[in-house]
Amino acid sequence: MLLNSFFYELQSTSDSMVINFTILDLSHVNDSLKQRVSPSNTFSKNLDFLQAAQTEADVKENKLEFYADAESKKIFNADNALSFKLRNNNPYKNKYPYCQVILLHKKDRADIWIYYWYNDGNKPKLESAIRQTKGILKFVE
């Protein structure tokens, strides 16, 4: 996962927030690709999302917050869903120093990373933005 290499980006009309999302297709991950990605063979397409989240999260101030299984399924049609504040030393686009991430995982299919970038003045709008967009991006059967 590389910051600033998002597949899709949505900019709010008020320029107060940016939402990025990246979809990592896991359906084509095979033993050969796993060996190239992780020569020590520690990569697991159904567990790596959790390790990546633990690495990216600002764990000093926040912890990974897991959605209940029923909520993950109902809202996102995901096997796992979690949220965390991103550990970030460089403001995105030199304007948005804070980021809330929602990570969705569907076993053997894909991981979806949704990034909500914001600044000090827009912290109060974060929860509203998440509520308004929750469930718009989800897995379909």
C-alpha cells in the first residue's frame, strides 16, 4: 500500500475533505505471486489486510475498531470491516493532515481501503461524511 497512489478520488465541493479509495484484487493471488510479494512466505491474502492495518494505524492514540460481523455483512457485504486513524507524517496534498480509514475485506476476493482526508477545521464533519457514504461502496455477490 503506497500513500498518494490511490485509484479513485472524490473531492468535496467545499474543498473541506477528500475521499480516496483503493481496491486490491485478491482473486488473482496465487503461490507464485505470494512468493514475489513476500519471499519469506508470510503473506496471506486473507490475513494481510489486518497486518497492513496494524502497520498503518496511529496506534498511540487510536486502536483498530472492528465492525461487528453482522454489521460488516449488512452494510458492506464484507467478511471483515474495521476503522482506524492513519499514522500520517505528511499532509495529503499539503492540505489534509488527518485521515480516517475504513478497511473492508472479502475473503479470497478483495480488500477495499477508503481514506477520509480532512484538516483541523473539518474534524466535526468527519462523522457526517462517513455516515453519508457508509454502504455506498460495498461488495456485491
